[in-house]
Amino acid sequence: MEISAKVVMELRGRTGAGMMDCKKALAATEGDIEKAIDFLREKGLAAAAKKQSRIAAEGCVGSYVCEKCNTGALVEVNCETDFVANTPEFKEMVNDIAKQIVISDPADVDALLATKYFADEAQTINDVITAKIAKIGEKITVRRFTRYCGGDNGTVDTYIHMGGKVGVLLQAECEVNDTTKEVLHDISLQIAAASPVAPEYVTRDQVRAEHLEHETEILAAQARNEGKPEAIIAKMVQGRIQKFYKEVCLMEQQFVKDAEISVEQMIKQKAPGTKIVAFTRYKMGDGLEKRQDDLAAEVAKQIGTAK
């Protein structure tokens, strides 16, 4: 039977499900809206749609490295509560998504969601997440991911810190052996554990011109506020810029296991010839707004006494 656009829109308005999902549900139930609602709920589609307005600011960072293809992925997946984020079921899903990224090499999150799930090609990653939403009862979103390939002349390493609160993926050019693997893992740990300032660049020549200019302006203003004369501010700023480099450039940071040497010096001592190509550090929830619930106001709203 032919399903009118008006009926599809009505079902979409009542369930929040996607247009094509509504059309399929109506076709399967011969245009009966109430049965179509049940159909969508049974498939987990309506349940998922109803949760889209919620804030998913918890979650975890997960990773996967395929030694055979020398490729790794790092992904952040968000949910609504820390309780769900810490369940083995949620963490397993996050790690599966990281594995999917390694296998499929998607261009972005939308492409990732559309890929066929490696464990069941009858499903997409979006289907897997939708089913999990229906089961867990919380909004789940894939926020971001990074994928590195070690290639023929290097390798990748990953480190997950604090049970998924921070994650690192590292790419290096090196001779792959037990020593370099240990060194790279220590560097991944270094990046993950960095506090309060995490490295942003491998070396100082990678520092963006606008970032350096902005920092220089701030340091100059600080010196002026300290009452320093203009004649010495430029020299003071140059000195403080050196400290800035040691904070934001991985190679210049103090090595976390030996503060007497830098990361660069440690590499030269233990694994000469090793070059860090790139790294990504995700801190779970960075920049996401968390909901601050006003319980009294919510109760008042529910019982109709809110003014």
C-alpha cells in the first residue's frame, strides 16, 4: 500500500524516529500508526530517538591496535552517566567501535556509523549503538576518533589512563623491537598522565604561529602587570617562551620516569633513531557541557506547581 507523507510525518513527530525508519515501520504495519509505534519501539528506534535531547557528557575513551596491519585507533564514545560508562558492556562496545575504525578506515563519524559491523555484517555500527541505547536506556554518541598506521618503517602504540578517562594513540618511525615498544609505551603514558598541561606538539617547529603569537602577547602583558620596565620585557618574554615550549612540546618535556632528562634525551639514550611522527590525546568529555539538574525545580514542574 502507498504510505502518504502526512502519515510518515505524524509518526515521526510522535516517535522522533528517522524518516526512512518511519516509512519502513508503516509499510510493515500496513499504515497503522499505533502498530508502527510499537514496531519502532521493538526495534529500539523510537527509544533511541526520544533520548536525543539528553546530554551525553560521560563515557570513555577506548582503543584498538592491530599488530597484523600495524594500525591503531582511538575513539571517544559518550553516554549520560558514569555508572553506564564503567560497565564492562559499554567498554566492550567502545573497544569494538575502535576495532571497526581500524578495519574500515572511515572518513568521519557519519561514515563510521554507516559501516557494516565486523562481528555481524547484517548490522551497521549505528544499528549496534541503537540497540545498546534501547537496552541501556541512555543516549550514546560517538564523538571523535583518530586512526594511525605505522606503515613499513614504524609502529603505533596506545595507552588508556584511569579506566578510559584519558586515552593516547601514538605513531612513530622506528626499528620495531622490544626496546622501542617499551620506549613508545612510556611516551604514551607520559602524554596521558601530563598535568596540568598536556603536550600539543611533538617538536617546537610544529607550534602554530598564531599560538606562539598569542602566548607571546599574554606573557608580555603579564610582565607589564608585574611592573617590569619595557626595556627588559622582551628578554623576559623570550625566557618564558622557553618554558612554554617545555610544556607544550612533547620532546622538551621532562620524562615522567626521570625528571633529570627530557623525552628527547630519553629516546636518544634508549632507542636512538626513533622519531615520534604524531600523537592524539583524548580526555573524556573535554569541552562537553554537563547537565546540572535542579531537583526541586524538576519535581515542581512534574506536579505542576512551578511558577
